[in-house]
Amino acid sequence: MRHLTRQFAIGALRRGRGIEQFLGGADVGGERAVRWVNAGVAGHDYLDYLRAT
């Protein structure tokens, strides 16, 4: 697995690219799930999503 460094994340977001990072497994409501974060740029704002599915 590749680790997302701060420098890589900042560079990608400055270029208008989105980034994702796997955060590991989780137990959500008694069921197994996968967690990850997804961040991107919309105009001059940053969007971020944390998901467990």
C-alpha cells in the first residue's frame, strides 16, 4: 500500500486533482466495512468525504 504524504496531498490538490487514502477495516453496526477518505477541489473550496461502506 502506498502512503499518502502531506507533500503529495498538497501538490495534488493544488493541481486540482483529487486524492484518496485507504484507512483500514471497521466494524459498523456489527458488519464489516472498509474506511477511506476522498478529498478534492471545487472552485476555491476543498471537499472531503470520510466513508465506511
